[in-house]
Amino acid sequence: MDGISIPSTQRRQRALWLLWFLGVALWTTALLTTFPVQVKDAVLSPEAGYRAAKTLHISAYAFLAGTAAWLLPGSRFRVMPVVFLSLHAFATEYLQTFTESRHGCLTEVGVNHVGIAMGVLLTAWKWQPYKAEVQAKGS
């Protein structure tokens, strides 16, 4: 074969990381801009807007945390994307204090962490060590 061949597993891992980082970038943009708030205020009542926003926060963090289970399979560092999401929740809430029409608060960090926990719990089977890892440690 001519050229360098990248195994399909590596290509899939690179694609997963790219998509995950794209999701994080889009979510970060949504959290640190005013457009989503303007749309919410124009379309929904204050009560419905509050519920929709919290549901979106929980869902987005659950999705990102759940999909993180596929990023570092078999690695002892597989929880690092979840740690990153936790720090992301704190950082974006802090940065929202500098964004017009936004306000950051610790309660929101808690809501975000509910989503992170849900994502990890819903994919708990994927976070378990591989059987080969357990057998190697047992030998």
C-alpha cells in the first residue's frame, strides 16, 4: 500500500474527539452569548423559559458526559473529559457574569452537575473497566 494508513479504530477515535469538542464549543458559545436568551425571552413566558433553560442545561451536560464514555476507552484517564466538563460548568457560569443578559451563579453549576451525573449514570456500563483489565490485575 502506498502512503500511511491509519487504522479505522484510530480514525473513529479522532472523529469522536472532533465531534465531542465541536459539541463543547457549540455549547460554550450558547452559554456565553446573548442570542439564546433573546430567543427564549421572545418565544417563551418567563416560567416556561426558566424550565426550558434548565432542561437544556441538564440535557446538554448529560449528552456531553454520556458521550465522553467513548472517548478514552480502556484508559485510566477516561474520566478526564468528565472532569473537564465539571470545570467547564464552573468556568462558564463565572464568565457569564461578564456577559450582558446573563448571570452566573453556583445554583446553575449544581444544575449542570446534575446533567453530568445523569450522563455518567446513563452510560455507567461503558465506564466499567474492560474484562481484560480486570483479569490482568487479578493475575
